[in-house]
Amino acid sequence: MELLNPVAMLIAAVSALVVGFIWYNPKVFGTAWMQAADMTEEKMKGANMAKIFGMALFFAFLLSTALPGIVIHQMGVFSLVGGDPSAALPSYEALMADYGDAFRTYKHGALHGMLTGIFIALPILGTNALFERKSAKYIFINAGYWIVTLAVMGAIICGMK
């Protein structure tokens, strides 16, 4: 059983852009975010969007490589054998035969992704925003995006076996 699924990680990375497209749409939170971020249409016009979306996808992929250790419980067992199952004792195969699919669901991955957003992304974004003198609205719009995005990414990474 393979624990890491590169296709799932790539799909999860792309999902971050899809969620962002919806989340920051003017009909959802886009207008409120622009106001809270002190962003104007004028400021947005001179941006290199290819660079922004390319780097956003790259950063999302980096994040998707970290998520398996958070959303897939079996990664802990995998790390105990040093990442090389062929060198593991027979007990590794027995354990994975019994528990290899335990908690490998979209729902469970979404739960761990959401918790990652609440307990990792929110404090990081909140701390930065406080020092940048941004409002609570700014914090919750951006943290909300990451909580939802990490839930979606976690679901994809955990559920796609």
C-alpha cells in the first residue's frame, strides 16, 4: 500500500487555487477582503498574475507535501521504519495489513485539515496581521480561506489512496 499519492498531492495543490477563486470572488469575500487589506482595483492592475498564480501553485504544492504527515495516520508507522518498508520487520507488513486503510477517508482528512487550519494557519496569520495592524475581519477572511482550503486538501490527500 502506497501512502504518498503524488496525483492527490497535485490535485490538492490545484484545489487551493480553486477555493481561492471562489473565496476571494467579489460576490463571496473578495470585496470585504479588498477593503480589509487596503487593496484597490488600481493596486491590482499592475500585478504579474502569471507569477502570482504560479508561485501560489508552487506554495500550495509544498503545503500538499507536508499534509500527508498530518492527515494520514499511517505516516507515523511509515516513519518508524525510516521510510523504507522493504527494510522493516514483518510486524510492519502485519500492522499495515490490519490498519493500512484505517481512517483513510475524505471525511477524516477534511477533519485533520480543518484542525490544521485552526491550530496552525490561524495563529500564524493572526500574529502577522496583528503586527501589520490589520483588522479582525482581515484575519478571519484569510484564516477562513486557509481553514477551508486545508480541509479540502486534507480530504483529497487522505481520501485518494
